[in-house]
Amino acid sequence: MMHGARLLRAGQGLAQPLVHRAATVTLEWDVRQKSRFDCTDSQGRRVGVFLSRGTVLRGGDVLVAEDGSLVRVIAAPQAVLVITPEPRTGTPFDLTRAAYHLGNRHVPIELAPGHLKIEPDHVLAEMVRAMGLDVSRCTVPFEPESGAYGGHNHAGGHHHGAHHGHPDHAGG
């Protein structure tokens, strides 16, 4: 089994022909958000992925195996709900409001100027329809936002009472 433990975001630093020739793994979002998993690449090799906790893989990222071989990550098409403003009466603010309510439910959301994408959930679909938005089912790659503190974790040797650089929004 090949072990991929080093990550190059979007193949950063690699020549494009090298990235293009690399073996690939096509993974849905539920796998790409795990830091440890096994998969099979496009050349039929088993790949064990061992990344730092909290690391999320994105389509276009490149894993570097211990032997130096490269594996390019492809975001697999998967079922999603595409949320758009109602064509006749909707406004961009409708999407903002929906993103706010979905975010309050800690739902992974892919944001775009004219639409939102979420994983299928009939309760959430009805909620945004009740807000006057259109919801359609589609099969496309899903690349949700990382979150406000993307990559920040609290496992690093201090307790929550210690100051560590977050802004003070309480004003005092």
C-alpha cells in the first residue's frame, strides 16, 4: 500500500504536465474531509492517506507518497441540492438569508455568487423553499467552505482561557 502523507494544495510548486500525468483518486466530500482513509487510485494501487487532523482535501490537491509518487485529488460528482433565488421575485439577499440559516445549523455549504449547494436533506430543502428559494437536485462536485477558522485547531498545548489571537468581539 502506498502512503500519502504530504499535501500540496492545488499542486502548488509542481509543473502542470507533472500534475496532469499523476495518478488520480476521485473522492466524494464525506471522504475528503477525513484525515485518515484508504482508497484506490486510477492505476489500481491502494493508497493510505494520513494527513494532519482537520485537513480537508480539495479537488486539484496533490498527495505526495513516501516514494515521491504523486496522486491528484478529484472532487467526485455527488448528489447535492442547488439553491437559487426564485427567478421572478428572488433577490441575492434571499441567498444571504438562506446561507445564514443553514450556517446556524452547521451545514456544509458551497457558496457561489448565484447559488448555494448543500448535501441532500429534505428538511433543509423545505426550509429554504419556505423562504421563497428554488431547490433543485443535481450531481456535481461538492466543495463546501472550510469555515471561519479553517485549519485552526485548539489541540496545541493551551487551554481555552489562554489568549491566543482571536478578536475580542465582546468589547471588553
